[in-house]
Amino acid sequence: MDTNHVTRLAALAHPQRLALFRLLMRRYPDAVAAGELAEALDVRQNTLSAYLSSLRHADLIEQTRVGRSLMYRVDMSNTSGLMAFLLEDCCRGRPDLCAPPAARPRKDTAMPERKLNVLFICTGNSARSIFGESLLRSIAGDRFNAYSAGTRPYSELNPHAVELLNDKGHDIAPLRAKTVAEFQGPDAPLLDFVFTVCDRAANEECPPWPGQPISAHWGLPDPVKAEGTEAEKHLAFQQAYAALKNRITAFAALPFDSLDRASLQYRLDDLARDMETL
């Protein structure tokens, strides 16, 4: 038995270290700053440092430095090796029989021949996610059904966001604040893509989506929290809108007819990284 796997299992045999690892798995292939991790898990920095040290010692995560920030990402090579080790003798060499449904490969690798369903998620569903919904509907509404929701939605949309969309010529009549629960019931549309547009929503642990939609994280600063003059606040909404417009335009231009699900996932990961450098 590979003792490295024993070390990795021991590192994960702690509820908060496991929660940290699962959070980083949800954010992969992103690297996440230590401060953001501490805030998401509601732990002190020194406690988080101890958890990160244990996971790094087990070669489950990697550390890089960007400027003055330490960034952390799952070491997917070693993590995949651990998963393979756990399933090696499963069901007499048939890991496909005992893997959970979410881990089993889909039989259909091509995208369905219908309008594709896309959901944009942020925490409040009051600005960024409704920008995404409105932009996709405007840019490629003939090929996509666009939706948005919040993990903790506000009771109403942000008036600055609504005003901006109206000024840009978007139809604001269909827009309302919604919870992600609306898209997880038996009557919900079968989602093909799920995009989180805020870090907080991406960090939250959500139930698996039916149908295994392709997902990506397009984190943007929350314009609702912008401070300063009215002009500065307005600029924050304009910047969020423009950033999403660039991403959605690039997304809609992908050759969906010639790419399978795995290729689309790689393209979306590349798109997210490319947009971070703009």
C-alpha cells in the first residue's frame, strides 16, 4: 500500500480540513487567496494556516504567490491518484458500479440539439447574475435560454442595476430575484451550463445539479458594495456589466456543434483564466 495515500486520508480525516479541501475542489482550477478561504470558512488566519499546512504536507494542494497574496489550488494529479486508489478494488474492479451518480461519466458527450439552458448565480441575484441573464438573452437568445438565481437572494433587484439594463436597451420585464432552489426541483429546466459570477456563491456548498451541467466560475467584484460618489458607484456597475458582456460574447461564439462536453469544459476554464488577465 502506498503510504502517501494513508497520509492524504489522514489529512482529510478532520471536518474543517475536509471542508477546506472541498471548497478548493469546487473552485478548481482557480487558485484562491488565503484571506478568502478564511472568510468563507469563518476561521482565524492562524487556524487556517495549520489546515493548509497539513493539506500541503499531504501533497493535496499547491501554494503559489501572486504579489503579496498566497494562493492555493488543489493538486489534481495527487487527488486523482487518491480517488483511483480508493476505487481500485471497488465492486471487483468495476468502479463504475459503485461510484456515486455525480461521478459517473455521462453517456452523451455531445451537446443536445435544442436551445441550451444557462444559469447565472450570485449571492443576492440583484446585479451581476441578472446582468448575465439579460446579456445572454440579448446576445444569443435564439440559441440559449438564460436564467439567473441567488444563493441568498434579496427581495428585490438593485435599482442601479435595473436602471443600467434599461438604459442599455434590455427588456427588464422578465427579471426578478430568484433562489437557486427554483432550478433544482423536478419541474426545473435541465441545465446545460451553470456560471457563478461571485466568489461567495462559488464557495458555498450546493446540492449537485441534475443532469451534470458544465460549470465555470466568472468571479466579479460586487458593484452593490461599491463606495464613494454616485459617479464611482455607477462606474462599478458599468465595469461589471462590461466584463460580463466580454465573457458572454466569447462564450456564445464557441463552436458548440463541434465540441463535446469535455472540450467545452476546457474551453470555459481557459476563457475564465483569459478574462482574469484583462
